[in-house]
Amino acid sequence: MRLSQMLFVTLRDDPADAEIPSHKLLVRAGYIRRIGSGIYAYLPLMWRVLQKVSQIVREEMNATGAQECLLPQLQPADLWKESGRWDTYTKAEGIMFSLTDRREQNLALGPTHEEVITTVARDTIRSYRQLPLHLYQIQTKFRDEIRPRFGLMRGREFIMKDGYSFHTDTESLKKTYQDMYQAYSNMLRRCGLQFRAVEADSGAIGGSGSTEFMVLAEAGEDEVLYTDDGKYAANVEKAVSLPPDATASTYTSYQKLETPNTETIEKLCQILECSPTQVVKNVLYQAVYDNGIIVLVLVNIRGDQDVNEVKLYNELTKLASTYDANSIVGLDVPNVEAQSKWAAKPLPLGYIAPDLSDDYIKGGSVDSKFLRFVDKTAVELKNFVTGANESGYHVVGANWGEQFQLPELVVDIRTAKIGDRAVENPEQTLKSARGIEVGHIFQLGSKYSQAMGATYTSEQGKEQPLVMGCYGVGVSRMAQAAVEQSYDENGIIWPLAIAPYHAIVTIPNIKDTQQLEIAEKLYGELNKVGIETLLDDRSERAGAKFKDAELIGIPYRIVTGRAIANGKVEIVERKTNESYEIAIDQVVSTLQQKIDNQLN
Ligand code: ATP
Ligand code: MG
């Protein structure tokens, strides 16, 4: 492609709304244009990158035996009602765009395709002989994200590869899951990304085991905790660890003490001269289930620990059926306004004890009892300090089974932290890194097949629900993540495998016919052997052309400048900034060899 004929507009300044380097660079270098919040146009250079990423994804998927298809983006609401996710996705999370058609039928723009694929499977899979089966597609997804930002990283319209596998049993599912683990690792490696596979929370998709693929970068929205021995890595949402040991309590008898102005653990520990590890902290949450029932949750946890809201959310989801509900639609620490709706009298905030009476709850749509959880860290404590249910007072020397009844629901809902010891090997401590989640693979089990009646007939002639897995990778997010991992002060440095072009021939002075002729010749020859090459034949200053070539991040620049007097051209490698002269007739073979070495 000739730059003189291409839509090629680079900007000198960073766009005002861009916060992270990759977003700034992709806009400045003319790869993307913002059309609306979380909505971008992929300009020709970006589209080439996206197609290359897609092709790598496709090759790795095909190599596992998965088959490509294309499912509709418009999805009838009925399917989502069958799976039980319509309300969660349109109201609770509100992530799904929905609309009403001229026949007053509800439709949604697909944020994901479990419902559609399960319908396809229900209609087409009859027998165990058709299994296992794995279908995938590469397609634009729509999600009404709360905070679209960072360009393509969190868009409201983005490209995803989503695959769904069907099995007779968990063993077969595990095999495909393992194949996907390998395929995803291959894709990321081939795209030139530094990544880590981590244990993950399964979130609203549901199911059991799941792994996220994190591209390591400071701008990542996720925190990964890992050990240096490489044996443990998990998203902080899911991570488990051993907390530091608690300090033994200095109190030997139970008493109530006046502790004015000690609403926080820090102030309390200062006044009592105790360690936060001796304190039982009581945190109040308000959960809203999809049937409108509000449940007040009281969590007892050790004073130095924090509640992990994802883990809490999962515990509450497990209990949904006890409240005749399917799912959670909201979870918050209730503010004053929220409290005023259900509190029968002012709460002793900052001084709550584990036995806070249910009398504080007025009733109405609020369940009349606190749902009481105790985190494992608080269970072992002896002679602990905790609130007295009275403003300005705490109790010390308290014990479970004496002054306070231990809640029946003992759970792990603490947030693992950097520096904690690893569960499997306490000699290893957890380190922390930021990551961009680019892929997520799940073992779904039969959640959707059961809800939607997708069954097959087993070898024994029994009708059974299909066992499912699902596997997603963000194609557009991954392309931008590559930039986030690879740039310098002059611009993008594309990994060769996903660069829009491998090389750019820059003519310093297009009025110089010799420069022009040699450049044209090289441009033709390089493209002919499959080295994707741009020709900068614009009538710009040489300096501006070099700057642009660096900004857009093309791996090899070939300059038909002064060296041509000696039958040579200059080659500049974008990544290392190394430059050298080579004979004009060696250019094609030299680059071909370099490129082949890297791509194979
Ligand atoms: P996140 O936690 O970042 O919102 P998710 O858990 O919602 O991601 P999945 O539903 O597992 O993501 O989707 C699969 C992949 O699609 C993700 O790993 C990510 O790469 C990509 N993806 C998800 N949401 C977006 C988005 N808003 N913009 C761009 N890519 C996205
Ligand atoms: Mg999401």
C-alpha cells in the first residue's frame, strides 16, 4: 500500500479522553477513531491488526478440532428467559442492550452466546455419537459497560472469539478445557504477549473451574497474586492464602470498655493498644435478590482482613434458593439513605457486635433476619475485641460459644493480599502484578443445558443434559494489550506477527528519481514474496516520515537515502532502533530470513 493513497492521518497530540499509553497511541497513530462512548471505528491499519489476531486465534482453534460458525447478534428475549438470565443481564448487571421490535417482541444484542448455542445444540445434538463437539465464532459483541474506557480495552462494542463445547461427561469436558488452555497459551505467545494463566472467579456465566489469561501490564484492571515458584497464580477476586498469624490476646476476662471515637479498627487498636488481629470486625452488607427481596448480611472477619466482595457475592448466590430467588442483583454496604429504609432504630455503626439483634430490621421487602457469615479468620480467635452494639463502647476478652454464638455459616470471604503465605506451600509468599484479562475459559457443566433442556441420548439409551464448556478471548482487547506491552516514547512497537505491515519503504526525497526508483522496485519485490510492505511516497519531509513510521510501529524501515550512492539502503529495526546498511539486492532475502525466523 502507498501511503499517498491511504487514509493515513496521524495526530501530534494525545486525545483528551485517553488515559493509558496504548489508547493514546492507537488514536494518534491513526488506528482507531472514537465514534461514541466505548464505540470505535477500526481504520484500515487497525483492521489489518485485528484480522491477524483473528487468524492466529482461528488457526489455534482449528488445530484443536473446533469448528467455526457465526451466530446471530440479535437474540430473542425468550432464550434468555429460559436460561434465567434475562433479568440479571438487562436489569441487575444491566450489561445487555435490549430493544423491542415492531411486533412488540423483546430482543437483545448479544453480549455472549450461551443461550443461542445451547438452543442450536438442543435442536441438533441427539446422540452421544455426535459428541464431543466444539463450535466457535469470531464476532462483534455488545455490552453496555458501566465504565467504557481505555479505548478498545473496555468498549461497548468489541470483537470476541467465543467457543462452546458439548460433552457426554466431565472427563471429556476437562480434556477440551485442557486443549483450550494450551490453544490460548499458543495464541498469546504467537501474538508476542507476556502473559500469565490464573485461577479465576466464574462470575455471572456460572459453572465450576475457570482460568483467565492475563497480559501483564501496569494499566491492567485486574490484580493477579502469584508465587515465584510458578505453582500458584490467581485473580485477587478468587485468590486464597494463609493470613498472617494472629497475635495472642492480652485480655483474659470479658469486659465492656468505654472506647470513645473508635469507629475504625485503627483508632480502636490505638486506644486499646491491641493488634487488629485480635479484633472481630463486623461488616454490614445489603444484598438484593432478583425477586426483590433485600437481605441484610453481617460478616464477622478478623480486624486486619478485608471482605472480598466477589467471594461474598458467590456465597450469597449459593443461598439464593433459600430466599426463593435465582440470583443476586445488587450488593453494597448500605449508606444512611439505604439504612433509613429498613432500620427500625439507628444502628450502632462502628460499634456493631456479632450478635446485632434482628430487632434492628423493620421488615417490609427486607428479610426479617440478618444473614450471618463468619470468615475463617475470625473463628479461631480467643478473648477477642469486638463492638458492644452501643456507640462509644467495645467488649474485650470475648469468646465464641460464650458471649457470642458462632454463626453457622463459616466461609472464606477474605481478600488475599500481597505478602500472605501460599496455601499449598507456606514458604512461598504472594506477589502481586497488574493484568489485562484477554481470555477466559470455563467449565460450565450442565447449567445451561439443564435450564434449556438440551439433552442427548447416552450409550445406555438414557436422556441426559449436555455437559458444556465455554471459552472467550477478546480479539480487539488483545490487539490493544499488545501495544500496552510494547511501545516507547516514539510510538508503537508491534510484535511482528500482528503488525499491520512487516516493513515500510521510506523515500526521504520523492523528487530524487533514483531514490524513487529503487524504493518502487523494493516495494514491488518485497510484496511479491509476501513481505507486507508500505511505501511512504508522500511529499513530506524525511523527518516527518521517519516519525510517522515509528509512531505506527512497523517492524522494519527501509530507507532509500544517501546509501544508495554505494548500492545500499539503510534498514532500521523498530524494536531495537538498530540500523545498518545492506546491499540493495540483499534486502528481500535478508528481510525474508529475519521474518521467517520470527514467525515460525
Ligand atoms: P471483564 O472482567 O474485563 O469485564 P468479562 O469477564 O466480562 O471481562 P468474558 O465475558 O469472559 O469477559 O469475555 C471474554 C473476553 O472478552 C474477555 O476475556 C475480554 O478479553 C473480552 N472482553 C470482555 N468485555 C470486553 C469489553 N467491554 N471490551 C473489550 N473486550 C472485552
Ligand atoms: Mg465484563
